[in-house]
Amino acid sequence: MQGQALKRREVIRRGLAMLVFSPWLGGSPWLEKPRLSEGLSFSGAKPLYLNQNESPYGLPPRARQAAIEALSQAHLYPHEHYVELKEKIAARERVKTEQVILGAGSTEIMTMAINSFGKKGEVVMAAPTYFDFEYYASLAGCRMKKVRLDKNYRHDLERLSAAVTSRTSLIYICDPHNPTGTVVGGQELKLFCQKVLAKYSPLILIDEAYYDYVDDFSYESMISLIREGYPVLVIRTFSKIYGLAGMRVGYGLASSETIKTLEKVRTNFASIAYPSLKAALVALEESNFLQQVKEANARGRKFVTKSLAEQGYFVLPSQTNFVLFEIEGEAKQWAQHLEKLGVYIRDFQFNNQNWLRVTLGRQEEMEIFLNRLKQVKSSYLKLNRLI
Ligand SMILES: Cc1ncc(COP(=O)(O)O)c(C=O)c1O
């Protein structure tokens, strides 16, 4: 009896946890990462995880070797290697070492910005935007002002600028944007920042997680504004093109005063493990590898965009390692159906439209995805008696 009651309680507890953390119901997608869960079966050989914008090409082999070798010193704290990585990034980006902050993924720096700046006033951001930013801002209890994207599904800089007031303490701009994959022109974004900062004094957080995949010539990093002394924080990550998502390394660049303010809310004096720091140090030098990944990603992006358009979908032009496209019917149902066929993607609903976001994998993975998508579409059409 007691055992049964315990079991029941456990089932209820798990159910509640699912409700709280389910990516579809507003929890953190990282906490309840959908892996092949109990009871789920599909006919494919192995599941395809195209839902977290991870690189299918892995990390540079030399970076992997460096991480393995670093294990021989795993008994030591990693302080000096923090300094080494900061120095390397500073030299590359032409800023001072004290203008660099490191974190366990760029997420850590993002949350530091939320806790040190966002909580002080109001946060202005696009809707939709990168899910985790909104999630952590709401966890921190921030007041948020959301501004719809423009008709081209890009940041609406005019309306964002109109939303800023003297109460605004943090502005979040994700460029390239997640989940749309779109970018805004560098000159436009610079002007936006300069105009806002001439009148008010928020911190502008520019999330450049997908910076390395862009080939649109109008795009520009906002690091130049930092060099010019503007209160801008740019965050970047080793999780995407460098293939180090599991190693958790990210960095931020800002004025040395902003970095000091961020450091005050750090809750772990060294959150990046030594092998991760070593892998990142080496990965920064692997320009051939990075170029090859960039090119392969661009080829995949072209192929998937074209194939989806040929299948009749409305596809947004992506500058990232994922593609967002509109579907008819419930995006969640399509995603669940695809999951049963062994393909994990992300579903979104905004502007009264349903969307699916697929991470670009290798060519053969994209072919499997397109095939399974066809299956899902034809079941949807049959179910709705459209064919
Ligand atoms: C826009 C954006 N910012 C930040 C991150 C977090 O990356 P990290 O692994 O560096 O924490 C992601 C991850 O997908 C992202 O899409």
C-alpha cells in the first residue's frame, strides 16, 4: 500500500516537474532536454537531435586532444588559464584584457547581465526572442517590455527605440536572431545603439552566438561600439561553430567598468573546467577547421532552405546554423509527430503563425529530416482530409 502511494506521489511529482520544465510549456529547454524518453519508439536507426543548434561537425581535433591532455592537471584550479584565454580573446578583438569576461557558456554572462542590470529597472527585448534570455529574466523577476519583430521577422529597431525609457536598464538584442535566423544591418544597429545611448543609460546586450555563421555583408559585430566606449556588452560562445557546447565556454566583451559590475554577481569563482579552457584556447586558432564548418553549414542552409521552399513552405532567410519555416496546423503536433519518427526539432507559435525550427545537420541528416517531414505533412493533410 505504502509502496503504491509512494509510486503515485512520484508520478505526480514527475508530472509537475514536466509541467514546470517542459520546453513547450515555458520551462527551460535545457533542464528537460528531450532525449529519447521512456515509451517512445520510432523506426529509424538513431534519433536525430536537430533541436538545440549544436554543431554536427564536432570540435577541432586539436582542441579535443588539448582537452584530453589537460586531464593530467585536473587536480589544480584553473585560474591562470582563465587569464590566458582572456588575453587571447582580448588580442583578437583589439580590446584590453580587463574588458573580457568568461563564463560557463554565454548563458552565464547573460544571466549576470540580467542580475546586475536587468533587475535594476526594465528590460526591453524583441518578441519572440531567444527563449532562455526571457526565461532567466523572468526567473530574476525582471519587468519586461516586448516589441514585436518587423514584417520581415527582424528586430524592429524603430519600435524598440520607442519602447526605451529612463526606466530601461537592459536592452537585449539577439543578432543573428534566434529563433528566426535573421540579421539586422550593422549600420542600422549601430545607429540604434548610439541614438538610444545619447538619451538614456541602459546596458545594451548584443547576443552574437551565431556571429561565426553569417555571410550577409551588411551584418556587423557591435564590438566596434565597445572600442568606441559605448555601454554595450557583446556575448559570444564556443558552443556553436567551435563545437564545444558540452564544454561550456562563452565570453563577453564590454568596458572594464561594466565587466567589474558583472563580476560582482558571479556565483562561482571558476565555472569553466580546465580541459574546457584548454580546448577553447586551441579551437580559437583552428581557422581552417572553422572555415570548413562555416562553408558546410552554408551549403546545408542553402539546400534546406531551397528544399523546404520547393515543398511549399514559407522559409525565413537564415544567417545561422538553423532554419525557421512556417507550417499549417499546430506546430506542437507536427513536432511530436516528427519526434515519434525519431527527429527532434523545435516548435514555435508567434504572430498567429505556427513554425518549426530545424538545426542544420550533415547532408544525410537533412535528407532524413526532409523525408520524415514529408511523411508528417502527408498525415496532416490526410487527417484534415485535404487530400
Ligand atoms: C541566441 C543564443 N544565445 C546564447 C546561447 C547559449 O549558448 P551557450 O552554450 O554559450 O550558453 C544560445 C544557445 O543556443 C543561443 O541560441
